[in-house]
Amino acid sequence: MTDVTSFTPDMSSALDNAEKTAADKTKRAKEAVSKAVKSARETASEVAQQTRTFATEKAKVGAAWTRDKAGVAHHVAEEHPIGVALGAFAIGLGVGFLIARNLD
């Protein structure tokens, strides 16, 4: 007669193997998460630095451009005050018409 116990695995060794496998997978998952968090922090730091640099450069360019355009607009307004007033009125009228048209 055949002994059935020879075909069944040892439960304690199977449980030990399952625990070791689970512990190993948990350890690898924690390491992967830690690595991903570190990478995300580094990327966020780099993006923030690039954004600060870009914003500073664009603010300087914008200030210079605005100052130049304001000077030109001031001279035009001094030379043609009626034209500027009529132009501003026409633009206001057009924008008001478009806003009123969208309200219906």
C-alpha cells in the first residue's frame, strides 16, 4: 500500500517558504516605492528651479517690454488725444456688444 504522506508537502516548510517569499516581495516593494518617491522629489525640485529661473527671466523681459510700450503709448496719446479716445471708445463698444450678445 502506498503511503499518502509521501506525496503531500510538509506544511511547515511550505508556510516558511510563503513567509519568506512574502517578506522578500514586501521588501522589494518598499524599496521600489522609496526609489520612486526619491525620483519624484528630485524631479519636482528640478522643475521648481527651472520654473523660478524661467519666471525671473520672463518678468525681466516683460518689465522692459511694458516700459517701452507704455512710453510709446504715452507719446501717441500726447500727439493724438482725440484718436486715442475714439479708439478706446470703439473698442469698449465692441467688447460691450460681444458681452451683451453672449448673455442672451
